[in-house]
Amino acid sequence: MNPRGPGLLSLVPFVSVDHMMRIVWDIGVERMLVELAAYIEEDFRRWELFDKTPRIAAHSAEGVIELMPTSDGATYGFKYVNGHPKNAAAGRQTVTAFGVLSHVDSGYPMLISEMTILTALRTAAMSALAARALAPPGARTMAIVGNGAQCEFQAVAFKALAGVEAVRLYDVDPRATRKAAANLKGSGLDIAACGSSEEAILGAQIVTTCTADKRNATILTDNMIGPGVHLNAIGGDCPGKTELHRDILLRSDIFVEYAPQTRIEGEIQQLDAAHPVTELWQVLTGEAPGRRDARQITLFDGVGFAIEDFSALRYIRDQLDRTGHFVHLDLLADPDDPRDLYGMLLRHRPR
Ligand code: NAD
């Protein structure tokens, strides 16, 4: 209850990490990934309506802290997210996040939510949505290079949305691969733990890279990628942080979320600013083709864009009544007489 009276508007639903996990299990992981993908697709289909800007990044030697805002004119959303590859060694997450959704007409927040788990879910849903349009038909095997926090979410999303049946895992740290293999036991996926990235990509029609390293790493070299493969490169998402050798990019048809942001942060920071890329919304609306033939290499250069987080928050807002997993936060000072903010403070002077 609002300690100052019944002004419900000043109480903001808050979804904690614990609530988020309950929401996920009430709905089911695979079903939630499918539903999240549908929300993202719905928003990508009305792409032109949204305010769009590359995210606002504060870089340091160790990582980055970013704000990701957008609005569809009626609802505004933003995410706070960090990326600190060295955190893992100190027992912390590389990526943590929270987000807010607000009414544009009043500016009042309607939801505040944890987004560390939600980001992993939306990133996986986004990757699988892209693969549905770009991967070769009948692709059943995916390699995942980088078996950290994002890995299992990716695997399950590709099973639920893109027909993947087998996943081949590789990480420089074998403990990460063992963790991912153990977590995916019972998922219905056929899991193979591999000793190198070359071994992992053997027979894979889809290759996901989700490594974390703040440098221009070469996770995949040109000779490793044959014709017809779909690449889902999501780990390189900052200036100076990439995963693929430039020559792979030159042989690929490249698909991105929002080109102005991806040119700064994605694999394509290695290419000329004029190198042609297709924004995925164009494929989803039928304005541009996805995969055209069996020999084409398609690359989804995913960095994560604000509209995906907006969609994910919108989805969580729509689950609140259904699941009841949230609390009201006393977040906004909202006196009965809007101009009497000081009077409200006086009335609450401790006696
Ligand atoms: P994480 O730190 O939990 O896992 C990264 C893994 O990569 C680690 O297990 C590490 O051992 C492994 N790795 C590092 N260098 C490697 C190499 N050369 N070969 C193989 N494995 C290697 O991080 P995470 O949360 O899983 O995120 C992975 C990456 O994805 C990060 O860079 C993050 O910024 C990015 N990310 C992107 C999006 C997006 O929307 N595109 C969303 C979330 C995270």
C-alpha cells in the first residue's frame, strides 16, 4: 500500500530477479522465448514509428555502461546495461541490467524490472528470430563458441524457434563448456562438448559466437566458414570488441538491427562506413530478402538494440496481472496537491 494514501499512480510495479524467475517458470522457458520473439517481431514490423538512437555508452578500460532509450510515441522505455568481461574472474556477471517503461503522456513510470535474465532471454529470442529468416532451411546443428551466461539461452531459443536439434559447444575455459552441457541436459537437445572451435563448427549449419573479450579477437577465421552457413555473432558489441575475421564479413550478406549503432559497435566496425547491410526489420516486413540461396553466407551482426528491450519490458508488463509476480514500489513523490511537495514533507516530519 502507498503509505501516503490511495494514490495508486505513484506506486510502480517492480519485478525483481526472484519475480522474473517465477514468471519464467510459470510460463515455461521455451514458451516465453517464443512469446518474446513475437513481441520483438511485432515492434520490428512498426519500426518506423519508434524514436531511434545509438545507445549512449560510457567506456572505461574494463568495460562499458550503457543507456538504451526508445519510444513508440505512447510508451517510453530504457535499459541500463553494463558489459565488463573481466567481471567473471571476480565472480560477477559480465552483463547486468535493469529497465523502465513509462507513460509518454504523463512521464510516470509504469514498470521497473530486473533485466539481466530478461536480456539473456530477449537476446536469444532476437537471435533465433533472425535465424528463422536467414539460416539455411533444414538447419539442425548449431555450434556455440563462448559458453558463458548467454549460451544456454541461445541454445534453447534456437530449439524453440529455429528447429535446432543438436548443439556443439566450445569455450577456452572447459569449465564453462561443462556448465553449459550440464544445464542443457534434459533440454531435448543433443549436446556435444568440443575441444576447439574448429571441432565445434564441424557439420554445423549455424554458428553462434558469444564470447566476451574486450579486444578485436578472431574467434572465427576465414578458412573455418564454408558456403551456406548462418553466423549469429552476438559477442562483439562495443568499439574495439569484435569476434570475426574481416575476410568473413567480406564474403557474407550482413544483417543488423539498427545500422547507425551497429556500425559503431558490431563486427562491421571493421568495414567501410558505406559497406551495404540490411536492417532486419526490412526482412521481417518483406521489404528486403533474407536468405536467397543455399551457398550464401548470412551474418546476423547482433549488438542488441533498444527496441528489443522495449518489447521485452512490454511483454513483462503484460504478464503482471496473469502471474502476480511483482511488488509495488513507493517510487514517486505524488502529493494530493501536486504543488504542495514541501507540505507533504512537513506532514511527514518525525514527531
Ligand atoms: P560471459 O563472460 O558469461 O561468457 C563469455 C564466455 O566467452 C566465457 O565463458 C569465456 O571463457 C569465453 N571466451 C572468451 N574468449 C574466448 C575465446 N577466444 N574463445 C572461446 N571462448 C571464449 O559473457 P556473456 O554474458 O555470455 O556475454 C557474452 C558476450 O555477449 C559479451 O561480450 C556480451 O557483451 C555480449 N552480449 C551481447 C548481447 C547482444 O544483444 N548482442 C546481449 C548480451 C550479451
